[in-house]
Amino acid sequence: MPAVTVENPLLLPRVAAPGEAVARPVLAVTTAPSGFEGEGFPVRRAFAGINYRHLDPFIMMDQMGEVDYAPGEPKGTPWHPHRGFETVTYIIDGIFDHQDSQGGGGTITNGDTQWMTAGSGLLHIEAPPEHLVMSGGLFHGLQLWVNLPASDKMMAPRYQDIRGGSVQLLTSPDGGALLRVIAGELDGHAGPGVTHTPITMLHATLAPGAEITLPWREDFNALAYVLAGRGSVGTDRRPVHLGQTAVFGPGSSLTVRADEKQDSHTPDLEVVLLGGRPIREPMAHYGPFVMNTQDELVQAFEDFQKGRLGTIPAVHGMDEKGPEGA
């Protein structure tokens, strides 16, 4: 980690908040509990314990791994439905094949993002390719769920495969941080991801001792999740480390700093920064469906059970259990 980097960040556009920006205070720092997802790959539940009013429009986020699989160990998810929101899968290290019931699919690897707008609903599977199952190897990524407003919940599903080489790369004034804008924009620099709900998603790598103070839209919320390393958030330098999420309050800038000393296996501070314009609508969420009312949830389950969300195709070398031969 990380998959997408540059030799000389000082050649990149530089971003810093203006002097008159109002610093966002840190409201809370939470620690993600660990669990297992799909067929048994380890995850950290990044947003567990955070009130939804601070998350909206984000629903949940899992850090998948970091895990170094032995041969035969890599795991994915079985076929499962989605309706009413978007899933964002960001692969930092490793490979995932994905496929849906409408014929979409492909492979994402180091630094790639698969952005799936489930909309009215589909069936979906994610799994490591057969050669990775046979060989084992490093796997590390994120999956983020982004809510859709009621007006878009039943839109036609779509995919965006965002290759690592297409993300917008930026740096801090002193070159001590590399910023990868995956979706939305930062200080006028737009990332490749097209979102229905206005958001910003970026992955920042801060060298030991480096600090960033970034401009942040006042109508967005602000969250920082630590993928690796140690540092601090806010102007009062609230400590954070691997597996913790910082929730920021209102303002027009946010500050993140890397500790001078990092762990031996983690050379830098790695953090994902998220912001979005709250939807502020009622949410009814159960399992793989995110709707506005309980009646809509009941309808989603009925549609799934009656096959209205599609059927499992036999393409891309994947069957009902994942990669053929696994």
C-alpha cells in the first residue's frame, strides 16, 4: 500500500485551505469493531457506533483486510441482491472479479474502484479470481455504501470501473502528502467518479510529520478513516490510529497530521476522507436494501424472492459459488 503513487509529488497541483477558512472541530473518534463478511473475509466496520446524522449520505463502510492469504484461503461474497443505494469498492492491494445479473462485470485491482449504482435492484457477486485463490496473496480494500435520494432509488442500475491511473492526484504545499481524489472534487480538482448524491472521496498518504489542511465544502459532512498508521485530526491534534474514524463538525477546512514516528510495518499515515451533502430523508435499511419506508423494504424483499431483481448468469467464469473450480 498504496497502489497509486508518484515519485515526485511536488510536480502535482498543490491544495491548501485559505487562511480565512473555519477549522472543523473533531466531534468524536470511534474505533471500528472487527467482523467477517461474505464467505469469511475479515473486515473492520468503520462507521459502527456513529449516529447517522453525522454519516448521511453514507450508510456503512468496511475495511476489507489487510490480509495476506495463504494458497486456497482467498474468499469473496456469494450472489446477493442490492436496491436503493450505491456500492463503492476500492481495491488498494489485490484483485477482485465482480459480476451482476444484468451482464455487467469485470476485474478491479491495485488502485481501481468499482462503483455500482444498484438503483431499482440487481444481483451481484464479488470474488477473487481462481489464480489468486490458488496462489494466495495480499488483499486490502474498502467497500462504502452511499445512499440515494428517493427520486433516484428506482433508477436503472449502472457501473463505473474507475482505473487507478485515472484518479486525480494532488499534493500539499510542501509535498508531504499525496491526495488521490476518487470521486467528487477538492478545491476545484475533480475525480473520475460520477455520483448521484454529491460527495467527495479521497485517499491521502501523509509522510511522517506531514500535515494537511484542506478546504471542505460547508454543506458537506466530513469523516476521516485511518487505513494504516498513526496521526492526529483537527487543530487540537486529537490522536487517531488504524481502524479509527474521526467525525468532524461544521466549518470550511479540516486538518490531518501524521505522527513523526510510525510503526515499522507502516511507513506513512493512510487515511480516507469522505464528505457528502446530507439527503435528510427517512431511511429504512435492512440487509442489502436501503429504502425510505418499511413498505418499500417489504416490496424489495418480495421482488427479490420472485426473481424480479434478475437471475444468476453463467459468464465471466463465475458460478453460484464464485470462481469456477474454487
